[in-house]
Amino acid sequence: MNEDKPDIPWDPSRQPGQEETPAEPRRGSMVLGILLGALALYALYFGTTSGIAPDQGYRTFLAGPAAFIPIAVYLAGAIVLAVRPSTSRWGTGLLIGLGVFTLVGGGICVMALSQMSSRI
């Protein structure tokens, strides 16, 4: 055992003054992935769902089950980026951004529904 650092076993191939080289920094920013991912999803859904109300005749392509297609494409792309080592931080940020989109979007939806009057 090395007397200077008792936790690390002694390695005869290492010279006493030799320092270990730092690991290569990862590319991509997790925070940027979170922000851009959540904002892109909000822009998509708030920008294209203005004609979903029944009194407007469902004039948007995101009416009904087709609303889940952009989420599925986003999720597949984020998983592919998260699995690749060179883009893992970016993909992780996109996956977290999807969670932020769901959490905040659900809160906005509940808020809007709670403020609706119950006149039928």
C-alpha cells in the first residue's frame, strides 16, 4: 500500500511524480437541453392547438390521438441522444425537459379547468 494515500493500492507501473490525465469533457449541455426541449414542446402545442375547441370544428392536425405523435417523435429522438456517449448530456436534458413540460403543462391545464364555470 502507498503510505501517502492508504485508500489507493500501490501500482508499480506508476512513477511517483506522474499525474493522471483528466478525463475528456463531455459534449452538450444538460441545462440547455432542458430549456430548449421544454420550450420547443410548449411552442409546438400552444402554437398549433388553438383550433382544438369543439366549437371551432377541430381545425388543427393535433386533434385527438394525433396529439401524441410529436411527443413520441421527441421521446424517441431524446432516447437516441441519451444513449450515445457523445450526446448523452444533451439527450438527458431533453428527457428532463419532457418531464418539465408534462409537470408544468399539467398544472396549467388544472388551473384552466378549475377556473371554468360549471354552466351547462
